[in-house]
Amino acid sequence: MESIINYFETIPTLHRSLILVGGITLFWLLEGVLPLFKFTYKKWNHAVPNIFFTLTTVAVNFGLAFLLLQTSDWVKVNDFGIINWLPDMPLWLYALLGVLLLDFVGAYLPHYVEHRVKVLWMVHLVHHTDHNVDTTTANRHHPLESVIRFAFTLFGVFIIGTPIALVFLYQSMSLIATQFTHANIKLPRTLDKLISYVLVSPDMHKVHHHYVLPYTDSNYGNIFSIWDRMFGTFMVLDREKIVYGVDTFPDEVANGNIGELLKQPFHKYRKPTTSNM
């Protein structure tokens, strides 16, 4: 565990880039072998806006990274934050708690808030208006959302007291987890269900991408599924019944256009419909 922590404390930018590109490549290939849905789309054309928003997400995180470094250095020097106030514990437990809490404060919490606050939902909408969810959808976030998510992560680092090694470890895990859960892959139902007891599984997350409520407002988890189970936001829907997109923005052509997607947060709020379940 110590060697892992030491590695992520100084992980080269190149290695972080390889995790991003390698994950997309791996799941892109698996989608061709184990597809959940047999999409009729042109895969590369569909990927263009999603890759664009992946690059803007990378740019925002890279541009603001110095704030993460300064905050994580400060909490370390001042022994500040939840995991630093607890009694001494083994390094593996310290790392596990840090990653778990970052997953809650930096991912589950902002995701939940974005669905509950109208103005934030309009920003988050870009992620949900993909009609063909696949591994490239994972980082399809409007630049404004990237800033919002970064702010929550920064708050998480401060209040939890996570050193930069755990931050980079968590971000690397998050990249692979989101690429996995968005990938258009079909796992055996039993395996998917078993995974979902601890981690967010592909079937579990795809319920969140169903086009109508209440399913859209469920399964907010990023890496760990325990938050949805603890806070009552866990829902199940047969994967064969899932329809991707958002009922209030049904134009598939517009939802695949970068210019239109950049303008989506500035549309007037549209009240969603609710499924009869």
C-alpha cells in the first residue's frame, strides 16, 4: 500500500493521460464484443462531442489543479480534516476512508445536488442528453459542470483532509469506474447484481440515464454504490427497458451538436414528466 501511495503522490501527467486513453480504448473494444444495445449510430461521429467535452473537463481540472495541490498540502501540514482527526489506523484503512469520503463529497453529493437544483440541472443536462450512452459518455460534462464538480472535490479535500496521493488515486479510480459504468457492455445479470452491492455496476448506472423520472433521479453513485443504498436513492429497472436521453430535450440531432450542447444550460427550465412505473 505504501508503494501505491508513493506512486500516486508523484504520478506523472503522462501516466494519468494513459489511464484516461487506455480506459476508453479498452471499453470501446469491449463494446464491440459484448454490446448491451446494438446501436445503429456512427460510433466515431457520436464520439466527437463527447471527446470534446472530455478535453474541456481535462482542461478545467488541469487549469485548477494548483488549488488541489495547495489545499492538500495545507491539510497535511496542519493535520486538518476528518481522516486526520481519527485515531491512528493502518495505511490501507486510512486510504480506504479517504477514497470513500471523497467519493461521497466529491461525486455523490454534487451529483445529487445537480439533480435537485434547477439551475444546476440545466448545466448537468449535457451529460444526460446523450441518446446512445457508451464509454465516451463518461466525461461528457459542460465546462461549467466541470468547474462545479471541481469545487465540490476541493471542498472534499479540505474537509476530509486527503493528501494529494489519495486525491490522484481517487481520480484515477473514478476515471476507470465511470468509463466502465457508461460502457455499452452486457455483463451476466448475476455478476452485475453482485458488483452493485459494493460498486456501481453498468446496469445500475444506466438506470440513471433512463429518459424519465423517477429513474433519472436515482443511482447517483460514482465508484461505490453504498451511498445510494444508504440514502434511499437506489433504484432498479430492467436494462432492456432503458431508454436513453431526457424527455424535455428529445432532439437527437441537437443533442449531438457541440454548439447546441454548449448553449443547453442557458435554455429555460423545462418541467420533466414522470413515469407511471
